[in-house]
Amino acid sequence: MSRGGSGYDRHITIFSPEGRLFQVEYAFKAVRQSGVTSIGVRGSDCVVFITQKKVQDKLIDPSSVSRCYRITKQIGMLATGLPADARSIVQQARHQAAEFRFTYGYEMPVDVLAKVLADKAQVYTQVRPAAIPALLLVSTATAEAR
């Protein structure tokens, strides 16, 4: 992926002669360089997210670093990658969930939220790919089941 004046990495919609989209490859490289591994495991009655807590700088308070976010009372998100992209995706998810709740009067199903976020990510890929893999978690446990 040399930048040597080829011009194939200037826009997201320009393919190289090899059929590659360099901007997308750069986003994948940014995720790999973050050096954080995250795993989600689903059991018969539970879901577990595991991630590394990596503080980027000594001046950052370790208690302020988190990759787990609450979207609604029942939906959570684990976002790994660039922190700025993670905040953007989380903000979009919270907005979509609140708008759905206001419009329809009940909580947004997690599959609908995932589809909306994927559709937005596809549209924004035409501008700049987000370097953020995200896992959504939903809790459907009621007070009686606990």
C-alpha cells in the first residue's frame, strides 16, 4: 500500500488496478493498530463481553477509559477501535433508539438498531470508513426472571 503518487487512495470510490479500496484497508489497519482485543460470548441465559482496558497515555485517568457503552436500559455496545469513531457510533445509536422510543412508544429491538447502524455505516463509507468494530448486547431479563 504505497502512496507513491498513484492517486488510488485519495477517494473511497476509486479502485486500484488490483481491485482494492485503499481507504477501507486503511480503516482496517487503524483497527489493528489499536491493539485491543474484544470478544462477545452468548450463553443460554447470559451474554458476556470481554475487552482489554488499554490506556493510551500516562496523563489519561484510567477510570475514564471504557469501551462498553449503554445505549438504552436493555441494549449495550462494546466498541473497539478508534475512540472518536466509537463515540460517534454510540451517539448515533443512542439517538436512533431514543427517536424510535418516542415515535413508536416501545424500546427499539436490537436487530432493528443493528440494521439502522449498518445502513448508516454503509452510507458514511462513501465519505470516510469508520475504524470501529462494534458488538451489540441486549438484555431481555425481567424482574421476575432474575
